Amino acid sequence: MTDLTTQFHTEVSTRLAKLAGPNQAIDDTIALVADAVAAGGVVQAFGTGHSEAFAMEIAGRAGGLIAANRIPLRALVLRGGQDISILGGAALERDPNVAENLLSLFELDKNDVFIIASNSGVNGSIVGLALAAKARGHKVVAVTSFDHTSKVTPKHPSGKRLMEVADIAIDNLAPFGDSTLELEGGMGVGAVSSLTAAFIAQRITIGVAEALLKRGKTPPLYISANIPGGDEHNRALEDLYGKRIRGES
């Protein structure tokens, strides 16, 4: 490995070790989600740009909760009748007016919990969707960089950051600008937010599964579709939630 690769490994492993330790925000999120799933609710996961990877860790993957749904901005095109041209560039994720149209495309239950990931935590669609979810009576969890979001100006007309709207805010421990290393000339490299967010997503999933087992409930978990019986297992549990968890397609 190069010196920079070794340094990056240290940056990542140090943050993951910290996230693996005591963390009240993650513990509170696990309890909140376990209560929601036990009551028949699902996790509504949202993120834009690279933070959509967090939503993909939460919803629709082997070892993950079947009671989870990914909300993508492209649903506005796929099912919302808008032109594909809106997907180019960053304009859509910065648009504070997309939240209501986006949520109208999904079947929501009063017990659903929203987990919204955004490293900066200030873009219009992110804050707008959090506010819209709160207005509907849903609990909202934010996964964001406390360092970065505190150093940038909110872009939503409310003047709020995602972590200021959320009921629970989890720090992804990414530094301002996301990059952890500096090259000669001052250029940044070695972004870390996607890695720490993925760990947070998996810690939440594991914690919820454990919490449900302690309550005597079988956690609704996906198994790989590429092993015998996988499709049948997954389809049977998916049918319990119907279109509520199939909004990404």
C-alpha cells in the first residue's frame, strides 16, 4: 500500500471504531425503528447524490430489513410524470419544492419512520423532505456530518439544517469537505462519508433485528436472492407490505 492508502485506512478505521462504541443517537434510532416495525411501520430512507448509497444500505438488500423503502428523486420521472431532464446536475437535490410531490408518490403509514442521509445536511430537497415528513407526524432521523453542516449556510428557505429538523441526529464523523487527506498543492482526497454512513446503516439494521428478537418477534430480513429459497422467502415477506416498500421501482 502507498503511504496515502495507509493513512486513509487509519482515517476510516478510527472513525468506524468510534461509531462501533457507545452512541446514544444510534441507540435511540434503533429503539425508534424497532417500535415502528413492531407496530407495522416501515423505514422510509432518503438520500441524494452519494448519500443515496445510505438509503440503499437500509432498504432492499440481503441482510437488511424488508420493512424498509428507498425514496429516490428519480421517482418524480419514473412515476411522477416529470421530464427526465430534471435529473441532470444538482439542481433537483437543491430544490426545496420537490418534497411534497415526491412524498405524494409513496404510500405512507402513520407508524413509518424517516431516516434521511446528507453529508452537508443543507440542500433544499433534503431539508424540505424532512419538514414534510415531520408535518405528517413522522419521526425523522438525520445522518449527517456535524462538522460540515455547522460550517455551511442552509439552502432551504426555512433557514434550517437537516439536523435541526430531525428528532435524532447521528454524526457520520466526516470532516468538512468530506476528504480526509491532502495532496501536495492542497487538493483533498479520501472521502469517508459513504463508508461511515454504510456502517451506521448496518449498525441500525443489526440493532433493530436484535431488539425485535428480544421482544419475541422474528425480524423481517431479506436473504440473498442468489441462494436456494431466497426469492420465495423474500417475496412472502414483501407481500405483507405490498407497494409500501416497492417505491424505488
